[in-house]
Amino acid sequence: MKTKVLLNGVGRIGKAILKIMLENKNFEIIAINEINPYLENIVYSINHDSTYGNISDKFKVVQNNFIENSCSKIKILNHKNLIDIDLSNIDIIIDASGVKEDINLLKNLPVKAIFLTHPSSQADINIILGVNEQNLDLNIHKIISTSSCNATALLPALKIIDENYEILCGDIVTIHPLLNHQRVLDGNFVSSQTRDVEYNFEFGRSSTQNIIPNKTTTITACSYVLAKINSDLISSNSLRVPTDTVGVINVTLAIKEKCTKDEIINKFCEYEKNQQFPVMLNNFEPLVSSDFKKEHKTTILDHRYTDVKNQNMIKLLVWYDNEWGYASKVVEILQYYLKK
């Protein structure tokens, strides 16, 4: 029997999750809840996508608030709060809205589990595949965070380094594609309820004309999954760049145990060969960001830039598709949940 899903929000991540889940026979998306009140616009944005291309099996509006293609029929809801939705026919909720809902409210919803597509210190557990999925306990974990795209890419690599060589300190810089809350041309400052941003002058500047420095919650998100990897150990910042998808993280780590460049590369290659989940990819080709578009593996080590100095400082470059790749991991965590 298929697991019946309510998808809350079809923004960039929600649409990617939707399209990936439509290809998965284990799930049936019963309904989509979306604050956009225009049904035709929701269908249009699902069918047509400037980043990943148009879908061939297009949806159309049918009956009263349903959309349908040759394989699926989905009811479209328009509620501000999940508590207002009839959940009697729903097994799990995927909350891709980005809105920080009251956790106690979520825990009282009559569903088996709720998956949040953002890091949350209040969730029952934050999960990154290849790091801590084995800690999932269906008896006590109802509110499950699938962390962030950056942490999902970074933490599997950091775990391998720390387990083998012990990280003493480090620094990361995420080079991140532009996002919807930024301005196309210079305007007033940006605030964002879904991203806990009261105001940000830099995001009021043109995202298509600038590299924009910013703080990042990547290491905080990592700490929710693996407590040792926190902002006391690793400093961080972010650069927003004018590309549509695929980010990269520049990593510098000081380690306790001595190592060589070849040893580091061999550790990652060995992990890729034996990995339980499709997490890691080792790249040696002269590729650029668009070459990793729609890549479902999310910890992509670019070994052209892997290096070790004085046997105790490691340099890494980690690619990841921040939309499709991250959405793939959300669905894979759901599959892991079903097997449990």
C-alpha cells in the first residue's frame, strides 16, 4: 500500500520533491497545500521550470480544485495553517513551506510523521543520510527535519575527516546560488519570515549584478545532527552568486592526525564504493557548476582541489545541487523511514 502524503508548499524545493515523488511507487501525493490562491498559476509553475526544464506529462486543472496528469490526481488546498486541514486520509506531511510552525501544534496533528525541509532545533531529530540516520526511532521521532542543502552536502565529508584524523578547527565558505527572496535589481532591504531575517540591506541589492556576502546557518544546522561540528569548532560565511542552482563549499580544516593528499582522496573513494545511500561522488574531471545540475548525490568532492599542507591542514571543494539534489535526499530519508 502506498504511503499517502500531504505536501505543504510548492516553492523551489516543494516542486522538486513533487516531481521526484511522482516517479516513486511507494508514495501517493494526496494533496498539496499552497498559499498561492491561483490554481492555474500553481499548475503553470509545476509544468514549466526555467532551471530544470518543462515536464512532459503536464498537469491540468480538473473538477473542483484538483490537478491531474496521466498518472496522478492531486487536490489543491489553500490553508494558512496545517491545523485547518482534514488529515484523515494522510499518513505523513512534508512541510516544504519554510515557515517555522509551532512544534507543539505539529506534534498534535493526526499523522504518523511530519518532515521539515529546514533545520530545526525543536524537531525530534535532524537527519542527514550518511551521518546519523541510524538514530531514527519511530517510537519517539514524529517531527523529523531533513536539515539544509548546505549541511546535507558538507557533513558527510566532515564526519569522515573527523573520525579518521580529528578536526581541531576549520572554516567554510558556501558559494550559493541566488534565492527567491533576493532582489533582481537594487531595491529596499529584504526581510524573510521563513528564513528568520528581520532585515538585510545586502539582499536588497541586485542579485544578478553582484556577489553578495552573507552569514550562513550551515554549521548551526550541522550541530543539530552532529553536536561536535558547531560554530565553536568551525567558522563560516556565505557568498551569494548570480547562478540558478548548484552550490559549492570551500572547506579548510586543521586536523590532529597527520595525513597526505592521497590518503584523503582514498578515504573518500573507499566511502563512495561502499556507501549505503547515494550520498558521495568523487570528481576528477574539469567540470563546472552546471555539470552537476540535477545530480542526486549531494556530497561531490572535487579532487582537482583536494590538498593537504604540512600534513595537518586539509582543503576540500564540495559541490551540491541545492534544489534537486537536496530534494532527492528528502525523498530518500522518507524511504528510509518507511523501511524502519
